Amino acid sequence: MQLTTATAAHYKTPHRWIWYLLIVVAAYFLVQYWRVAHQAGTDETRPADAIVVFGAAEYAGKPSPIYRARLDHAVTLYSRHVAPVVITTGGAGGDPVHSEGEVGREYLLEHGVPEKSLIAETQSDDTNESAERVAVIMRRNNMHSCVAVSDGYHLFRIKRMMERQGVTAYGAPRPELKPLSRWQKMRIQMKEVLSYTLWRLHLT
């Protein structure tokens, strides 16, 4: 059977729109990857109303190495008088006794931050809920800006979440525990792009 010219052209480029879509998606991920990576390497520390330490794992009442690194960074920032209040975040997860927020608060108390300067958010199950609950705490205390402490790759998404809650957030990445390879950084940052994208899709 001989194909007409129109039919032949259709078979040559049957899914051209798919290629356009793939190009758009690839461009989106490249842009978001750059934004995540750029934020990860940027220290925006400046005076603010509060320092907010986003939680990580805790084990039987003790912060994990990653969480401890975040908390130690918060102690340094507090000692530099970056903010008069430190807020720790994070719920209990699978721990029937302790929450990340509580463990963080106790750690900071033991490391020289006075009790009057500490607030623990202990109910959130994920980063977005932490941002929502911290924003409520801040509004009740007439606070409008914060220095967010977390892993560098995490800060781009945290800032967007805090801004959505009406809080101005500045990123303060915690020091790395050990150097990461380029591949490890790429893998972590691509995963963060996916997490950010899923959050944005959830909002629509």
C-alpha cells in the first residue's frame, strides 16, 4: 500500500509533541536543580526574629549526627546574637516517648541556650507541616523573619514553604559532616527537586 504524502509525514513525526514535552520537563528540572544547588551553597545568615532548626532523626532521646550538626550550628548562630529565640521542630515519628523538637530543645538547653530563648514544635510529621506550625508560633509571638537551619540541599524548599506561610526565611546550611562526591551531591539534589515538585503539585 502506498502512503499519501500527508500520511507519510504523520508517520515520520507521530509524536513530535512528546519531544516538546520532554524538552520542557528537562528544562524545568535543570532550572530547579540549579536553584537547589545554588541555595545549598549560600549562607544568608543575618539578624532575624528567630532561628528555626528543622528536625532530623533522634534515637532514644539523643539527636542523630545530622540533627546534632544542625543544633550545633544553631548554638553558634545564637552565640553570635543572630536572633533572640531558637525554635526546634519535629514530631515523634515512631518514638513513643520523644519528639525531635523536644530532643532538640533539650540539647540546646544543655549547650548553653537559656530556657527562656527556646521554643519546641513537637507535632509535625514532615517539613511542610513543620513550616506551617512554626509560622503559627511565630505569628503568635509577633515574629516575622527567621534564619532556617538545615542541610544545605533542604533550604530551597524550606524557604518556599516558609514564604508561603508569610514568614521571611534566610538559609543557614549546617556544616557538612564529611565531604560528598559530585555524584552523591547530584543524587541528593535531584531527589530534593522531586520533593519540591511534589509539594508544588500538591498545592494545585
